[in-house]
Amino acid sequence: MINKPLNAISIDVEDYFHVNAFAKDISQKDWDTFSTRVARNTDKLIELFAEAGCTATFFVLGWVAERFPEVVRRIDKAGHEVASHGYSHQLIYSQSIETFREETIKSKSLLEDITGKKVRGYRAASYSITDASLWAFDVLTEAGFEYDSSVFPVRHDVYGITDFPKDPHCHTAANGLDIVEFPISTCDIMGYSLPVAGGGYFRLYPYWFTRYCLNRINRANKSFVFYLHPWEVDPEQPRVATDSWKSKFRHYNNLSKCESRLKLLVRDFEMTSVENVLVDQSLLSKRI
């Protein structure tokens, strides 16, 4: 009997008003004026994973950790991996190297102080490690991160490096230091790299198609990394006023279907944390 590959399930812990889709409509300085829903939605995911017997990686935004340390503690107490989603959810290529370094170190320290454990993994806001921000790997390696899961090997208006290796691998930064990269998963269909592993794509495609594509990855004896956000299991969240039909579609499409699909996903696939998958593939050492 052939063992099925382990797959990684990850949650980018941010609130509905943090998303890049609404960056032109909501100023960062006004975030504290919004009613937050990230704690209750994260708790919903923790409960869902407990029922499924599934361990996940929660990439926690520093802004959230600073205001809701109890959420980080609940994630850790439930046996999940706590990793970093940066601090302010700004696109990396819109920041200076100095600002990115400061926020990266700050968010990592916050999470480590709360959990008392080393944070090994990082994921950029909106997968914004692109050709224009490859220097981010220098900062991540110097800050002590062991793995990253920020590169999306697709063509997109916000993110993507189309010719980037698609499987988990060791990446050498320009400074000569190594970091493991677990790119966001895609499915090759007729020569096209189709994004299939989470977020808006999970809500857009019918579940049978997502399952078909992810099964194709596993049948090739490869692991995929799936991602979601707490606000995606919250169809009752406040609506943000925006004139952008694209932003409305990307954020609100099929929110009411997401939670039920997620329950099917963790039933249909062997899922665990990013750390566990990379340890299983001998790309990371086991946590001591």
C-alpha cells in the first residue's frame, strides 16, 4: 500500500479590514476603530480542526498578536504551530528594507514572547515576495526564520513569481544563507499553473474541482500547502464600502460555502502543519 503524501494546512490570522483588497478604502491608522472578529473566527477554526483531529499552522499577524495575545495562546495550547505573518500586513515590495526588517523582527519576538517557543516559519502579506522583493529572503534568514511560505508561482496583479520552483526546497538567499521555501501550491493543467490551494480560489471553484486538482498533486507523490483566513468562515462580517467590483468579488464571493467546504477538505486529505510536512520531507529538523 502506497502512503498518501502529508499536506500542509495553514491559516493566515488577520481580520477582514486588514486585507489588501480594501487597502485603498481603509487606512491602517483606522484599524483600531473597526469591530474585530478575528478572535471568534480563529476559535471557530481551532474547534473545526479539533473535531477533525487535524494540526495546522497559524501564521499570525503581529498586529493581532499584540492586541489579542490570548488568541495566540489558544492556538498554541491546541497543539498547532504558531508562525509569523509579519506585523502590519503591508505588501513587502511597498516597504523599505529597513521597515520590513523592523516589523519582521518585532512580529517574531511578539509571538515568541507569548508562546515561549521559537517561531520557525513566515508568510508574507498577500504572498508579496516577488521578483521585486527577493531581498526579503536576506531579512528572513538573518532574523532566524527556518522556512518561508510566501512565493506563489503564478501570474497575478498583486503577487507571483511564475518561474519559481513549485515544490518545497532549500532556497539560498543573496546573502548566502539558506531557508526552506514551501511555495503556494498550483496544479498544472494543459501547461498552465492553476492556483488551487486556498483562499478566494477555494471559494470560487466548486469543491469537486478543488478536490480533483489537489488529488492530482498527491497522485504525483507531492505535498500541497493549503491556506485560508479566519474571515473566510464568517459570512456575517461587516461589509466594507468600496467602489471596486474586483475587491468585492475577491473578498465576498461564496463566503457562506467556505466553512462547509473546509470540513470536507480536512476529511478528504491527510493534513497537518507546515512544520510537520517539512520535517517529514527532511527539509527541517524535528523541533526539540
